[in-house]
Amino acid sequence: MNKDRVKGTIDEVMGSAKRRAGELTDNTQLQVEGMVQEVKGKVENAWGKAKDVVHEANQEAEVKHDTRIKVELECSAANSQDKKPA
């Protein structure tokens, strides 16, 4: 979980509380502010999730790339040993 997701979650919770307080007090402005903050939190959270997915995909690709290089080096070494005259 990255900082965008944490900040998004906090904004969602705070916005929800503001919106609810506005509903209880019939304060339309507070309701609107709460809704805006909730949406902002949802967007931040979605952005954080997207960043996490990209980060995980990059890590997975890096592991596959490193493994492929290691296998190629091992195969190359084995082939060069097979070609040496006895």
C-alpha cells in the first residue's frame, strides 16, 4: 500500500464524516464539501492502486528477465563445455 492509497482512504473517511454531519445538521455546504472530499479520496485510492499494479508488474518482469538471463548464461556455459575437445 502506497501513500496515495493511505491518503485516499483518509480523505474518503473524512469526507464521509463531513457529509454525514452535513446531513444531520441540514448544512448543504458541509454535505457538498464531504462529497467532494469522498470523491477526491476515491480518485487518490484508485491512483494508488494503479501505481501498485504497475510496480508489481515491473517487479515480476524484472524477476522473469533476471531468470531468463541466468538460464541463458548457464546454457551458454554448458554449450561451450560440450564443444571443448576431449
